[in-house]
Amino acid sequence: MRLWHGSVWANFAGITPVEEFLEQYMPPLDAPAKRTIQEMCTASKKESKAAKARVRRLREDAIIPYLIAFLQALVEPLPKERTPAIADTHKKVIPSLNSETHCTMPHVTATRPGIEAPDNWMWSHAGTVLDLKSRVDIFDNADRINNSEESKTALVQLAKSAHSLLMASRSCFVFVVTIWSSNARILRFDRSGFRASSAFDWTEEPRILAKFFYGLYTPGVPGARVHGDDPTISIPSPADKEAMYKILTANHLYKQWKIEHLEHSCWIEAVMTEDGKSFPVRCFTVGPPLSQADGLFCRATRVDRVLVVKDGTRLEDAKSGVYALKDSWRNESRRPEVDFYDVIRRYCVDNKIDCKGMAQCHGSVDLSSADVLLHRTCSAVKGPQRSDDPADSDDPNDREDPDDGQNFHERRHMRALLTPVGAPLNHQIAYAAGVIHRDVSDDNVLFDERAPDAVNSEEEWSCQGFLIDWDYAEFTADGLKAFEKLGRKDAMKYREIHKSLNDLTGTFAFLALELLRVDARGESIRHDVRHDLESFYWFLVWIILRHNTNHGHREGLQACSQLFDAATESQAAGQKSEWLSVSQLPRATLPFNIIDALRQLLSTHYAYRNAEDEQQNLETSLVLIPQPQIQKVEITHSQWLGIFDRALAMNGWPEGDAAVPFIPPRVKKQEQASQSLQIHAVRNSISKRKLEGISDPSETRAGPSGEGSTQPVNKKRRKEEATEATVAPARRSKRQDKPSQL
């Protein structure tokens, strides 16, 4: 909870007087709306009077019946299709949205409009929540966050609920309410931070909650059911699902899929570009997300597998080609990802490089250009960025423009259509085009789905990897020149404020040793291609130690933890330095000799030497490095790929050697209190994870390696305050040791 509180505290944007809060953040009220609000106040007069007479003397659980009775009467005048159900959920478990967090039990939950209170609650049922405390305001008289433990607990619970609402509904922003005695505040959360209203007496001033609930459930935006909903996302009809299922299964890769895979499908509006012309399309999501960031104050990147239908086209005429749709909230100071795709594509065209096998962006749209109120955040803290997205470091170049007052820490809602799902994007070609990825990690390397049809094709298929998520990328000097040649009108804007290549950006577990060393000394170094190549190496080691039980490391299941779990940059650098200096895995068999060959190549860069390696170099054909080696060697793509080419040409590859599912070792609760684990949890900000089952509250999950790093995401109320552990590496950014969220 301590780390959660730190995250929320760092992204608190201030308190606004309640009437101004409602005017600024709720839909405008016309004459009919004002009449309905008056009816809501009249309908709840009896209940507000009863609450006023009792709640000041009651504990939080005893306040719940009075609050529910008041709210039920308050919303009754709303149209039936707009009326939420108000339910006591303080003993109802609402399942977590990912496997690393506990379930929650908000005190009072209002459903989405027109939905009855379910027996088995899911976050997709909820429109807002109200959490109660007997006497404690989470803010003090100076409009700052109260530092008492009870206030911290209340604020963290609200933040967790807001996070779950954002993830479940894919909303642009959400609202939650804190109640203490007869007082209340309304809080608004978006992807850059949160704001709160001033306190008000809900029993004395029922009009305030009447305005709030009216605005929340009457958003006035076509397609939106709750204020903050993304109107570009809609639920398909059963007929739509049937039609799209036929199209999906016409693709040989998905012919075995069941219609149950489309249970949670939705329509998402996007833009596609062909022959230089852009046009609107509808994207039908298929199956669970390919990737989803689970942070609160972050880019909230989500990648879905989609079928694409042009506007005006019958569903039956849609093609079965599958695309990847990426949805994210880009920081104002970051360059749009499509810029990197365009520069790489231009380079391939100019140099007659076949783009057929490379991932390409087939359309990108800044949704805030059409609706800035919905698709642009308004809660970012000005000055040094305090978001938990490590890409948003406090770079001195990343400041507000004093002329226009623009806050470059705010976020814009972006949507990009990529294809194919699984085509390899060549890192070497990207670098030659002038683009450095800067975040090679487990979440950003996916594998090709497009295996040929075993029945209709004799083509030999091999699994190919490809890079995604170029949001942290940056141009080299040549790349920036190539970008400017494209004639983009905003080229100079990003040239003036873009993130320096000296910023430390990447995923902590996979950062190059050199980057860790200089950052530990408080220095900086230019992020270059060699650092990305080294990140590929650490990623391969991570895969071997997690998913191959025959790796032979003396630490067995704990090997990954021994290498990748670290509390500080200095500790991480020390562990990686030791790994590079001495062989840790069997060298006689594939694929382990590839790992060791790459290790030896990196050792030459860091000028390590030992007799064992020199003898091994005489026996292997994978590493072609002259001996003795006494000077640092700069690592290149040709050296790196040469090792793989020679290895792939060798005999002796094991058969039936599928990856073993990773099951994190349990960590004893008494071990959770160690200082190194708690510090490491701070480093573990916004890891992206697949949505799986719900974790057992009695267990502690493991860190990036499999054990060791705690995660401040316990979701059990009151007595269970044990911390949990992460299961994916943390993305890091220079000078930003922010608490993680989810």
C-alpha cells in the first residue's frame, strides 16, 4: 500500500471547488436537465433528511444503508435506460482484472445504466464506486493529501477502483466518490493523474450528487452510456458476431476457433491509409488482447487482434485479413509512433528493400483532434513529470511552452492499425533507416502467428520474432534528417522537445550493463545500437532461464532470480557483470552454446578475459573473435547475426523442445519485508502483462525472474495488507524511481 500511495500522491493534480468541478468536468446542463435534477432532489428529500439525522454518529458500515437509500431515490427520476442500480458491495468480491492483483470490495457500487445489480460482480458491470470512512478525509485543510494511515488506505482503495474502471470499460476517464460521515468529495481519474472536488455535505446539499449522477449517466455523447466512455468503441450485436465469426474462420489460422472466442469482442473505430488516402474503418476485436499495459497513470497501451471492415461495407464482404490495433495515450512530448514506421518504410522504398515481411503501420489517428475533451487528459502535474510511465522523465527539454501554456505532460489518445500480426520488423534495417528502438523486452517481442496451412502448403515454417511498440524509440541524426524530408508540419516541434538519446529508457531487467553502470554513477550515455543488441541478449537469457528446465544452471529454478532481481542499478550491474565474466550454462549443446557465444562477444566489449573462455574459443565455431582479446570491441549487427546464422546451420537442435510454462516460485511472506525486495518494487513501474486468472491472495508472486520483487497491488480490504510480487520486468526511465501501480 505504501508504494501505491506514493504513486497516487505523485500524480495528484489538485482540488477544485465542487461547483467549478461539476461545471468543468461534467456535461453542460440545459433546461430539461435542470428540471430533472430538481426532480432528483425532490425524490430523495425524505432519504437525505433521514441520513442527515443519523450518519454523523455511525461507523462506515452502518452508513451504507442510508447512503444507498438516498442514492436509489436520487436516480429514480432518470429515464429507465439511463438508471443505474445502487448496491452494497462491501462484502461482494469483484474479481481483479489481472493475475497479479487481489480482488476488491468497494463499499457501494453503481452499475452501468440499465443493468441490474448482478449476483457475481465484474468490473464491467460498474459505472462508479463510493468508498466510505467513518471520520477521515483523505485531504487536509490545506488541500493536500492527508498523511494519516487511514487516509492513505482510503485513497489507495479509490485509486485501485478507478484503475479497474478504466481498464474494464476502456474509458477515457472515470469518477469515484469518497464519503466520510456526512461529507463527500468527487474524484476524477484519467491517464495522466487525478483531481478532486472540494468537500461538501451530501445530506445538506443533495443537489451536488444529483448533478453528478445526472451528468455521469447522461453524457450527451452519441454512443456513450457513462460520462467518460469512449464513443468510438461499441458492443457488437449477436448477428455481428455470427457474421464476423464466419469471416474469421475463413482464415486457415483461425479455422479451429470457437465463437466463444468472440464473447468479449467489440467494435473500435480507426483509420486506414491506402495509396496516400485515409478513410474510416471499423475494427472487430478477436480474442483476448495480445498485450495490455496495466498501469494507472501511463500510456495504457493495449494491442488487439482485429478484423477490419471499411465504413459502408457489408460485413459479409469484409476480408479475413487480421491486423493488430494498438490503442495508447501518448505523452504530449513524445513523438508519434507512426513517424518511425514512415521513416523506416521510406528507407526501404529508397533502397529497394522488400517491405513484404516487415510490420507496417496502415493508419494512425490522433483521436484528440476530433474531441479534445474526451481524448486528451487534463490532470497532469506540471513541472517535472510525475506519471508512473518511465518514458515521461523530467527531461529539461520537456517543459511547458510559456507562450501557449501547453502542458506537454498531458496525453493524447492515439490509435494505430498494424499489419501483419507477426511479421518480423528487422532491427538492423530500422537502425540503418535512423531509428533506435530503445526498449527491447519481453513485452515488445512477439512471434509470428502466420504458420502456413499444413494441409495446403509444403512450405517449411520457422517461428519468427518481431518488434512492436516503438513509442520509446528515437531518431539518430540521420533519422531526424530523413523525417524532416517527409515534410511533416510538426517536425520542428518534436525536434525542439524530443527526448534526448541520453535519457535512460527501457525495461530494467534487460538494460545493457553499460547503461546501468553510468546511471548508477549519476551520469548519462548516448543510447546506441549496441545497447539494443545487448538487451536482445538479456531477453534470450531470460527466456532460457524461465522456460527451459534443462538449462543446467547451478541455481536451478532460482537462476533467473539470481540474475535479474536487483534493488538498484549498481546491484543489477554487478549481477550482469558476474554473469558475463564466467560461463553459467552448458556450452556443448544447442541452444545453450548460442547464449554462451553471445556472452563471449559481449565480454570482448567489456574487455573481460579468462582462460576458460580462451580455451572454449578454440573449440567452437560460433564466435569468430581473434585471441588474445585485450581491447573493447564495438558490437555490430553483423557480428550478432553471424552467431545465429552459424548456429542455425548446425545439426543437433533438440526436437520437441517446447517452452515450459513458467510458474513463479512462491515467496515466503517473511521474505517480503527485506529491504531489497521493497526497493525493487519501486523500480518495477508499469510492466505490461497478459490478462490471466486471479492470483491466490495467500501467495506472493515472483518478480521478472520468477521470485523476489514485491508488487504494491494487494487488493484485499482492511486486514490483509501483504504486498504482492510482479511477474514481468519493469520499464525504467532516467531519474525516475516512481512507485509502481499495477
